[in-house]
Amino acid sequence: MIDLRSDTVTKPTSAMRQAAFEAEVGDDVYGEDPTVQRLEAKAAEMLGKDAALFVTSGTQGNQISVLTHCQPGNEVLLEESSHLFLYEGASMSAFAGVQPRTIPGVRGAMNPEDIRAAIRPEDVHFPETGLICVENTHNKAGGAIVPLENMQAIYDVARTHNIPVHLDGARLFNAAAASGISVKRYADQVDTVQFCLSKGLGAPVGSVIAGSAEFITKARKWRKRLGGGLRQVGIIAAPGLVALNDMTDRLTVDHTHARRLAEGIGNIQGLEIEGKVETNMVLVNVGRLGQTAEEFLERMKEADVLANPFGPQTIRLVTHYDVNEQEIEKVIERVNDIAASLR
């Protein structure tokens, strides 16, 4: 079975397993786990922030950030198809008591003037705009890279109005690998950032939030409130250190595989590649074959290839560490056979 559902399906490398086995640990709730401390210091340094906090998942990291930045009754501005809005179970409303207000984007990038216009004036009838969220790379836009210039312009608007900006950078290292722009440069355009260790970087679990020392101190309490205060957590932080040390540069391999996948599938009659492939995601429209996404995915599963639905007639394929060049060619071959049987 070739699994292209997500880069979250990667298995930890031998080096990660060994690091977990040998990890020096302590009680992290007491601030005594040296491996977690090294991971947080490494992440903060890479992102150019004062401090960082290891959390269990990207969703937890994003929600801790919203809780730390906002007060109940605030409004949060974010792109209409962002992960924070679509895929986190309305957590910001359930936990933080804030109201999301969505802004349309182009391949995940919001117009800074739309942001400016959406910021609430002082009025007893309105919520206060408490936070602006951006996402890079943008999941629903097929792994699109939000341009640095767009982030800079949004940050300029935010600072003018004294509103913090949070980056859902779950796949920020993919953006950096593809663009040649450092994660630190991207992180310069926001106040706080969350990135995942358990996606393209291949660690088995965990994400990191980074920001000012004051922000991270407050975020640590919210992590505790959400049940995210763990004990000898160095066992799962150690693979995260391996990910940051060994796995960031190789992301370009996944991007090369994604481009090859798009090229091969794009040449198959009846299939259409949606959008531009910039990182490790490929969106394929199967509508011209008279198939729904679910119907086509069932045929792919029978051919030992897994992918995910991404719309009524759109499927998403994600390349990652556990899929090699030969398997990419096999996927193209098998998808071609499926399409031929349907034409």
C-alpha cells in the first residue's frame, strides 16, 4: 500500500527511535526535562523568537495561541479556508469564547486591505479585533506558499492597529525549503508561530509554539489548563530534535516527488491538476471521468494507493519521507490504469 493521504503518516526514522530510547528525561511540568528544554531552545533560535513551548499537536498549539492572545468576546480575522477555521472543531469558539471572521483569499493569501477594512472600530455594538491569523503553507490551497510580501503587508496593518498576528505554520519548513526564505524570515512577520514536527519533518508526535518570553509563560499555563502538561516528555521531544537537525533540508525531495506526480497524472486523459504545485501536495480533479472523489478513491484503494478527498470531485495526494521515487512512478501507473478503465 502506498499511502499519500498525508505527511502525518510518516513513521519515525531509526535515528528518532534511538533518540527516544536514549532520551534524558525529567518532569516537564516542573520544568525539569532537559530534552524538552533543548528542543524548545533550538526551535526558538531557528525562528528568531525569545522562547518556545512544546505542545502535543498543531491544533493544540493554535488554540493555546488564540487563548493566550485573546479575551472572550474578541473577534479573530482569518482566511476563509484556513485550517484554524475549517478543521479544528470550532475550538476557538468552544474554548476561547471568540468569534472567527473569515476573509476570502487567493491561494490562501488575504488582501491586506480586506484585513484593514475588517478591523472593528471602537463601538459598543462590535467585538474587538483581538487577533489576525495567517497560514503558511496553506493546506486547503494545496500546499500553496503565502508570499512573504503578503505577510509583511498584513503585519504592517496589524501593527498600525496594535493587533497581534499568529502564524499557523504547520508546514512552514516546507515553505522555507521551496522558497529559499528562512523560517526565521517568515516568523519575523508575525508575533507568534506554531509549526508541526509530525508532518513533513517526520517526528511521531508534537508541535512547537514560539513567541516572546512573556507570551510563552502565559501559553504554558494554557497548555496546563488544556491537559497538555506532560511529565517525562523528553521521550517524544527527542525525535523532534532529530527532525529539526536532520529533516528540514530533505523536504525538497518531497517537493520534487510532488511535481513529478503532478506531471504524470496531469498527462492522463480525464484528470486535471488543480492549481500550482509548490510544495508536497497535489490536487487532482476526477470529474471529467464521471467520478466523485470518494468513488475514485475507492478504486485507488483497490489498486493499493491511499489518498484523501478534498472536495466533491477533488482528491489530495501528499508526498512525504516514506514515499520514494519508484513508488511515485507506481502511483502514476496505477492511476493511469484506473482512468483508462473509466474512459
